[in-house]
Amino acid sequence: MTGLDGMTHALPILVVALTGTILLLVDSFSKSREAEGPVMLVTGMAGLGVSLFLTLGLWVPASGPASFFAGMGVADHFALFLNVLFIICTALTLLISGDYLKKCGAERGEFYALLFFAATGMMIMVSSTNMVVIFLGLEVMSLCFYILSGYLRTRPQSVEAGMKYFLMGALATGIVFYGIVLVYGVSGQTDLRKLGEWASASLQSHGGEIRSVPNHSVLLLGAALILVGFAFKVASVPFHMWAPDVYEGAPTTVTAFMATGVKAAAFGAFLRVFTTALAPLRPEWGPAVWWLAVLTMSVGNLVALTQANVKRMMAYSSIAHAGYMLIGVYVLDASSVAAVLYYLIAYAFMNIGVFSVISFLETREGRGLSLDEYSGLYARYPGLCVAMAIFMFSLGGIPPTAGFMGKFYVFRSAIEAHEYPLAILGILNSLISLYYYLRVLVRMYMDPGLSAGEAETLPRPSGAVAAATAIAVLATLWLGLGPAVGFGVDDVWTWAMMSQRSIAP
């Protein structure tokens, strides 16, 4: 589809990019930093609202793939599902960023614009059916996060995080690009569907034996490099070493966006490429993903047990959750792909909820991130502690929360595929993770706290932070309670199943 009809299907992405441009202009012509923050928030939320409306409008009539940009982009259910997730992540990050930046003395308009340009890159990644355009979306997203990670220039940890993420991110994107070049050199295709058809036809013409395909070693090397590049982006072991330092040093609200949006975009592109284009090669890359899943969830959980810094603990928690989702990538059937999509949206709410609390408790100097500083927190902030308890229970997979349902769907897909060792290892790792999640709650509820008089003098969360935290709490519970409360698990699961059909080979 071309012309104006094709552009209609690209409007959700274009609106987000346009909003980022408007925010830059607002920052350029604004004369008051104090008045700029609320204008940025209102403008950003309005742009996201329009993009969400357009995305949902495309979902309803989407009976088949509606392409745009000369067929290199597609507004199918898979892309629309993840676009909604990116809009939610951007909106929640926007809500918690204003007070945090003001507290750190770094409230400038380009921060908000970079959030929107990063979201644009994410939407391009999951909406593209061409490997070159996926790479371009990856670059747009990555360039924004290189800057955002080192945004607090007065903090050495933030500058270090920006430099580390730039070096490791550039390496990862280079690896992905080199893999694309090798695959193109063998197949002559960058379109995912055509590449999948070529790979399937080549295997059939050579009796299903990959070693009989001309230049098969180059093809497998290209697929391996693409796999390694995406493994970097989802922080999979052993390509995870950048994540703890970057998550710890980056501004906390950027860490929240990175742990949710970047992970969802990387998994979205991962699934689209390996389900559509490289599915015929699954016997070759499948064992590698099996080991990635096992190592990622095991190393992530075991190292998280030893962390005393809350942001660093959440970094290793994010690594472990990537391992759970890699189970779904390995199984790669209808149920497992839908399970990964459900897990991504559940993980987004509970993870941003945790970081909204962390960003409020963190001081201007970067203190307030040690587990020791969470001692007796319930006496000071009972509401935030209840919210944190819900998020920690959900991350640990305790019902009735979104995290429990996400793990249930992923582990069920592994069992249905008769991958019993993978499911057992996932369950055991989930049990191990309960220790460090509950350790946070023990500090907050059971250690001595301040007296009532001292607690009265403490700052209170702003309306934006309270709203973001409340939304995350409600969504975490809502996605775990099921249809007993109306819109719930069954509805989101149905949408996830509809989405995975768009990339089914």
C-alpha cells in the first residue's frame, strides 16, 4: 500500500516523532524553566494520547497486514500491540521524570524530546519488515539512550554509564549490521518474508540439510551475529556486562524506560526476525537460545542475591526476566510468542512502578539507593511501601499479580512443547528470586524507622509520581486477577494471540 493510505498506517509513529520535535521547539522558545516542565508534560501526554488513539483505531479493522513506506513497514497486530506498550512506557516515564529532573537540577526540554525520539525508534523497530529498517530503528533508539544514560553530567556514575552504553551499544549494533550484511550476501534479500521463503526453499531443494546449501557457513555466521546483537540489547548472559553499571549510573527514570521499552523493542525485533525470516534455521540457532535462556535467568538471579544497591539489584532482576522471556523465544510457537508479548506488558507496569518509587526516594546527590537506607521506610511512606510490596510480589511471580500470569504463560508454553527441563529451571529460578525481592520488604517493614514527628517533615510524592505509581499498581493487579474484574488476563491474552499470528511463518 502506498501514497496517503500507506501514510495513514504510519501516523502513530509520525505523531510521536512530531511530538518530540514540538518539545524541542518549546524548549528553544521557553523563557522560564519553572513553567516549562508542566508545558512539556501536557504536550507530551497529548501527543501520546493522539498516537494511542490512532493505534487503537488501526487495530480494529486490521484484518491483514497494512504496509507503508514502500512495503518496508507494516501496521499489523504485532506492531500495534507493542506500539501501545511503548506509548504506555513513555507516558509513565514522562510522569515520573519531571520531579526527578527538577530534584537533580537537570530539567531541560531536550530530555523529553529524547524520550520521544527513542520511542520513535522502538516503534520503527517492531513495525519494520526489512532488516535494514530494523537496524535504522535500532540506531535511532540507541543514539537517544547513549545521551540519556549520561544525562546527569555532574555525576561521574552517569557519565560513566553513558560512555559504557555507547561503547557496548555501538559494538552490538555493529554486530547486528554485519550479520545482516552476511545474510544479504548469501540470500540477496533483506525483506523478512522473502528471506524466510528463500531459506525454506533452499533447504527443501537440498533435502532439508543446511550443510548442502551454498555458502551455508556464511549464512549461519550471519544469523549467529544477529542473534548475538539482539542478545546484547536484551542483556542476555554472557552479553549482559554493560547492564548493571549502566542501569545503576543512568538517571533512574531513564533506567526505568531502558529496562522496559528497550527490552520490549529488542524482543519485538528478535521475534519478528527469527519467526519470519530465520525460522527455517531454527535447528541451528535453537540450542544457542536454550543456553542463553538458562544462563541468563540463572546468572541474573544468583548475582542479584548479593546486591546491596537497589538499582543494581533491579538490573540483575531485569537480566533474569530476559531469561524467562527467552524461553518463549526458544519454544517459538503460537502460545510461546503470545506469552512473551503478555510478559512484556506485565513486566513494563511492575518495573516502571518499582523505579517510580526508587526515583522519589533517591536524593539529589544520588543517595537513597542502598538497601540499608530502605530500613523502616513503612513508617515514613506507608503508601509507597504498599505499592513496592505489590511490585516485588509481582516480580517474584506471586499470585494474584501480573508477574505470576506472565510466568505461568511462559512456563506453560515450555511444558506444552515438552521442554520440561527448561520449565523446571525457570520455576526454580523464580523461587530463588523471591529471596532478594522479599529482602527489600523485610527492610521496609521490619527494620526500625523514624518516629512519627520526624516522619511528618519528610517530602511527599507529587501528583504525577503518585498517579504513575497508582496506575502501575492497578495494572499489576488487574493483569493478575483475570476477567473477574472485567478487562483482564483473558482479554490481553487474546490480543497477544492475535498479535503473534501476524508474524507466524
